[in-house]
Amino acid sequence: MPDTYAIVPRWTIPVEPANQILEAHAVVIANGLIDSIVPLAELEVEHPGIDRLDLPDHALIPGLVNAHTHAAMSLMRGLADDLPLMPWLKEHIWPAEARHVSPEFVHDGTLLACAEMLRAGTTCFNDMYFFPESAAAAAIESGIRAALGIIVIEFPSAYASGPDEYLEKGLALRDLHRDNPLLTFCLAPHAPYTVSDTTFRKVGRLAAELDIPVHVHLHETEEELARSVSEHGVRPLERLRSLGLLGPQLISVHSVHFNHTEIDLLGRHGCSVAHCPSSNLKLASGFAPVAAMSAAGVNLSLGTDGAASNNRLDMFQEMRQAALLAKAVARDASVLPAAEALRAATLGGAQALGIGHRTGSIVPGKEADLVAVRMDSPELKPVYDPLSHLVYAASREHVNYVWVRGEMLLNRRTLARPVFSNLDEKVSLWQNRLQ
């Protein structure tokens, strides 16, 4: 597409301001940025002769932000299903990773994840996995935006021998890609039960020095809580508070088992939560108190987790699941309405990652990360409220176009970049090795 063009959908849902639905408006893109949102009647006056893409019966929304995933684990989709978290990890996932995870595994698995996410309207993902340099390469090839985790864990792997080497390699990668407009980084200590106090303190110091988020699994299972009390004398959140980790940079992943005091603590410190409803259900981790966290001022974002514990990298599914579960847990049908669910899947994730000034809403000056959802299928008719439809009726199969930084990466459901052309062959080779 040209450097300057206009997208003309039936509806534009900018997310900022909340609950706004614009009809008969054009979104003007210039050099990868959102230049303006203008009434259609004024488009030719303000931009005579501009190239335009007319999308009747489409809703234009900000690109979805997957606030927590392990992208390379797409190659383990369905490998060990219907098991509780710790047996799933200890008996199946960790042994498989020890045998197979390599730079090539991470590159190909992340490429597969990028293809799935782009076709589902995700324009940014927050990753936590080994060999992040390979994930970076796959993201760059795909054109997708990525927040790459500088993973930290106490035990050795094929990637690093211990926490110091994990940090050293991750920080070097961050320096290498400092000027890439589509890559940012998070410190990613895996979980309280795999990271020591010494390492957490170091992570906290680095987060403050570098001003980057800290992305950690937290209060995911009751077993995690019991183990923390046994080994440290306190629950995990209190342990992180005492180590200086609480603040606006903290992204607490899963966040299923928080009590009212802990929820208040998260809110007062301006923390974010990456809520993964489908993964929480599949691993029987429990029901996150989403309504209470939101009411306390916690920034809510949504994530899929990895495809090995969800089987789908589908943010439309997560929006719907999150909204429905929040209502049931709170016993209040007004909790987490469609507009808030969409915000969690877009701007909430962007703000958690520290890039809310660049993406997450359709606002002039932000980068043009956009998704056009086709709303004229029989299963989506009639359309009384397109915003509600996006959360409760639409699915990833209705995503028709995707742009990242103004580049069209999905055109009528077809991935535009040639890097995906031999993906099937790569996946088949890995399946033969893993099974």
C-alpha cells in the first residue's frame, strides 16, 4: 500500500474514548502512523485523491495485544492434554523441552504462533521462553510487534547455565534490538517457585534501572501458594512486595488466587494482571477475581498462555471467556461489559507492556496497528451493537485484514509475507520429532 492511504470501514471502534462507535468515518494512515480520523464527507476535502480501502460491513478495531504467551510452544499443541499444572509441567512439558528446545525449535514454533496470531487479529504478543533471539528473528520476519521476555530461572537449560547467564544473554539481545520499532523487552522471571530471592532482587533493580516491565507467573495455583508459605513463610505476592517488585512495571500472570488484601495491594501499586481465562480453565487452576481486581484499579490485560495449555492463540476466545467468567464469579451480569473486555484485549495489554502511547487504540499519532473484522456473516446478523458483537459473537475466523505499523500483513485472510510459505513443512518435521 502507499505511504498515505485511508481505511473506510462501516464502524470504527477506537477504544479511546471508551464505548465510542464511529460510523461513516475514515482512518487516515501516513508513514505507518494514524494521521487522523475524519468524517467520510470530509475525507476528499482534507485528503484529495487519497488511496482508500473501502470495507463495508467491517468493524475496524485496534490490533489485539496478547499479554502472555509462550509462542514457541505452539509446536507442543495437544502434546499432553487434560492434566493438572504441575504433573503436566514435570512429567511432560519440561522433559519434552529438555529433549527438543533449541534455537531452531523456538524460531519455527514462534513463526507458527505468529501466523496463527495474525490470522486471529493479534498484532502484538508478550513472550516468555528460551532462546528469545530466535523468537525475535521470527517476529521480525513476520512483521508482528513483540515484547520479548528476558527469561530468568534458577535451573540450567540448553539456553543458559543459570540466572546470571539468562540475564546476561537477554540484556545483550535487548541492546542489539534497541532501535527496532516493533520489539520491546520485559524481564521475565518464570515464577516464585523457580526463582530465588537473590534473583528477584536483581530483577527488581534492573527493572528500575531500565524502566521495563517484569512479567511473572503469580498466584496461579493453590499448590504454589502452599509451597510459598512452607518455604518462605508468606504468600508469593507478599514475598515479591518485600523484595521490591510491586509497582506499575509488574505484570502478574494468571492471578487466580488473590484475596481482598492482595487485590487492594495490586491496585495501590498500579500493577497489571495478564488474565488467561482459557488456560486457567483447562488446567483447572481456578477462577480469577477479575471484577474485584478491576474495581481496585488493577490494569486488566488478557493473554492466551501457550498453545500447549490452551490449544488456541485466540484473543477473541479470551475476550468472550473473560467477560462471561467475570459475570459468573461476581454473580453480576453487568461486570466486565464488552467495551471493557475489548479494552483489556487492546489498550490494557499495551499499557501493561509500557507501549500504550504507541499502540492499543485508534488515536492520531499512534502507530497503525489495526484489525478489520467482517461483520456480514449470517452468524453475526443482525448487528444492533458492533462492539458487543466483537466480544460475544465474532471469532477469529471473521478477521479479514490486519495491519502492523501501517503494513498490511493479512489481506482477506491471506498472510501477506512469504516467510509463511513453507511453514507446513517445518511443522511436520517437528511433529515427527516430538511424537
